[in-house]
Amino acid sequence: MLVVMQSHATDEQVRSVCDKIESLGLKAHPIPGAGRTAIGITGNNGAVDLGILESLPGVVECIPVTKPYKLVSLDVKSDPTIVRIPTPSGDVLVGGEHLAMTAGPCAVETEEQCLASPSN
């Protein structure tokens, strides 16, 4: 589930909603955004009573999320994640429109085996 906070919700209201979520035995994941904060909820095996959370101060709406991988979906965070990996040749970007491919041995058992692999 995703709890969407009002654009003017205070930090105290966000903390209060997170505390309520935790009191239900679930895990709260605050996701601050440019205009408002959303709170992702994980750990629920079934439906959560939306009325309990929707009635809390600062909450705009609760959106059920039935997809797997809630925390990495674009429903939670609309901007794609881009990872910057520093290398001696310059930064490598992975994610969004930046595609990366890696290849190598299926398993590395020793340092010598790793160093013997071609590096280009």
C-alpha cells in the first residue's frame, strides 16, 4: 500500500502515520518527494484497513499496491534510479536510459582466478 500525504503535511504528521503503520506490525518507508511525501508499506500479507490510515491528519489517500517489488516500482518513486559508478575512465551511469552489460566468470573462487580474467 502507498499512503500519500498532503503537500503541506508536517514532519510530525508523517512520523505519526509511520508510527501507526508500525503499530499494525507493518514496515513504513517514507518517500519524500518534491511536492509531497508518500509512505510505502511492506509486510502486509493481506488487506489493510484503509480507514485507519485515511483518517489520520495529513493523509490525502491510501492506494492499494498489489504488484510485487513495491519499493522499486514507479508507483512509489516516479523518477528512474540512476546509479553512478566511478571508474578511472570516468563515471559509468546505470539505470534510466543508461544500459549496462557486464560479463565475466560464472564463479570466482580465488583472487588469482579473478586476476587472470581478461580486463577489457
